[in-house]
Amino acid sequence: MHIGHPSSGIPLTLALNSTAAANPQWQNGQILDARVLGAQKDGTLLLQLEGQNKPLQARSPLPLATGQQVKLLVAVEAERIVLRLLDTPAEETTLQQAWRSALPRQQPLVTVLQQIARLIQHLPAPPSTTPAGAAPATVPATTVATGIPLPELPLPEPILRSPTATTTVPPTTPNTGPATTTAPPAEQLQALAKELLSRLADPQRLTTADGLRQAVSQSGLFLEARLARGDTSALQQDFRAGLLRLLGAVKEQMAVPATAAPRSGTAPVPPLNPDLLLELSQHIEGALARVKVQQLQTLSAQSGPDPAWLLELPLRHGAEQEVMRLRIQREGGGSNGNGAPGWSVRLHFDSAQHGGVDSIVTLLGGKVGVSFWAEQSATAARLQQRLEDLRGQLQHAGLEVEHLRSVTGRSAVNDDPVPSGLLNLSV
């Protein structure tokens, strides 16, 4: 008996025993469900077929995995029964699994940051144990942060890290100094959150090459790659590492029973609101999922002829938090490859006062072009009034200006590519 692929006509043979071939219960055109009970590297299989009490042994060059479900078509050919392996969905890849996991859980970074700032303000103040007349003690953010274990970092994005990357964070050096007083839970979370928000990029720093380079490096997109290079400073500087530290502290407090007794000689510490902790953890996990989506988007954009890097830069604008979306793409210089190579940079940011603004800057063959799209017509008009000033600055930098324009509307470029085939519908 043979199992073949019906579309090719060439048997990808799986030789079954004669007992199966003579099974009188099978009829021409019948479709059988089967499950692979075991698969060896040499192609030996153990199949459990519909209507069979005992598993059947088979052998095939076609790679099948243990536990895989297949469908077999019963056909009568030249007075013999033939089982043909019907087309089965390919196994979901690691990247598809990562997409399915991250897409539904992601939350906009700016929303998460604003929620973190708001929720932390509602944490209960720790009880005061300072003697009268003594100066209140403070808890440095860096001291608290280094006391929280960093959870294991997932590494599903091979292109964003070097081949030597490992899936575990280097162990923290034990503290051999004098013992320090553990901060109360609320104060601990507040310090971690303040440290996270204080490390957000300053928009003024983004006007310099070094400031922009640092903000991109610390955006969370390249955390695994930095750790793989031995850059342990990423554990304190990186945005995603800060989120993981804060999430670890929240999870730790969620695991503490509300009736836990205080340590000997310490004042009772009121338990943190479990609903508040749950909400905070959900927001942080949504931000981590959003960063992973950016990694997956970048990974997908690397496969084309013109690779691109997609990321969002969290910004600290006074007491407010903002996010600037950034796409950096290498331009090949035309479909025939004969044009001048260069780069394009697209930015998108939202402002409560000026609305959403898109900008695309292209540098091709030594010529620069800048286009602005503004959702509000008044913002587009203000940008139009400043274009000549921008032209003068670009020319002063030694660049030849090809075009400058400002229009009302939104750019048609899609910065959120999602691979097809992730949606399954069944009735």
C-alpha cells in the first residue's frame, strides 16, 4: 500500500502492511483521520488510523512529527487500495507563534506609560517610622532597582541578536556589603516606576546624532543583542529591561499573601491593592508585547531587498510621556538597482495641541527631500511657513535640497506590517 501526494502524482511512498490494504471497512473516496504516534529520524512512523484498533507501522521520506494530525484519502487503483496523504497545514513556525502571542496583548506605549504614572501615584504611602525631628529617609531608585531580580528574557528574534546570545540573564553579583533596609512595597514600586519614566529620552537630546543613537539603542528593540555582546549596562539603561524589572516587582507583590506577618521589629505594612497590582501588571505586559511586535516587524522587514528597522521611542516631555514612531529604511535606488542608493526615515508623533504629524526624510544620491503630513490644517500651514528656514539649515549642512512640502492629511505608508496567514476561521 502507498500513501502519495494527490497533487503531484508522484508517490511520496509510505509502505504500510498488507493488513491495512485489505481492510474491508475502507471505501473508495473515504477520508480517514490519522495521528502520528511516533516518528523516527529514519522515517519510521507509527500511525493510528481511523477505524483501526491497533496502530500501523509505516515508513516515509516525508517529514512528519509526533502528534501531527493528517488526513488520508482512500482510493482504489488497479485493484489495490491506495492511501493518499491529503494536503495538511504546515506546522506553525516560531515566528508565527510569536506573532499570535504578541499581537492581541500589545498596548500603545504612550497609554501604558501614562497609566503607570497615574497608577503609581495612587499607591498607598508607606507608614512613617522616622523618629520625631529626624530627617526622612529616602530610597535611591538605583538601589531599589538592583535589588529586584530581572526575569528571564525571551529570545525569539534571531536576527536581532548575535549567534552567541543565550536565553538567560547573567547572574547578578552578590551583594557583599552591609545589609540594607528593604523598602516598603509601595515605595519600592514607586521608585522603580520613577526610574523607568526618568530614563525616557529627552526630545532635545534627539536633535543630536549621539542622543538619537542612544535613544534607539535603549528603546528595547536591541536588548538581547546588547546582552549577547556582553553589554551589561543594558540591564539598567534599556527601556524593556526597566519594564521587566517593574513587572518582576509587581508579580512579587501579587504573590505575597495579604495576611503576611511583618518582620520582627518592623511596623506593619498595609497590603497593596490586588486590583491595582493586576491592572499595573496587565499594562506592563501590554507594553512588553508592543516592543516584541516591533521586533517582529523589524524581523519581517529585514527579508526584503531594502531592509528596515521599525521602533517606537518613548519620550519624556516635562511631566508628560510621548512616543515617536520611527522607521529607518535602506533604499536600493530603484527597482532596476541602477539608481542612487540612500536612506529614508519616517517619523510619526502625536501632539495634543497639533494633532498627528507624519514626516518622511529621504537621502538619495546626496539629495535630501522632506515631506510633512499633518492631520490639522493649521499645523500643516505652520509647517509650510517654516520650510524655507529648514531649506537654509539643510543647505548650510552641505546638502542639496530636492523638495520640501507640507500637506494636510496622513501618509499612506503602512508602518505596521503583519504577516498573512495568522487568522484561522472554522465553522
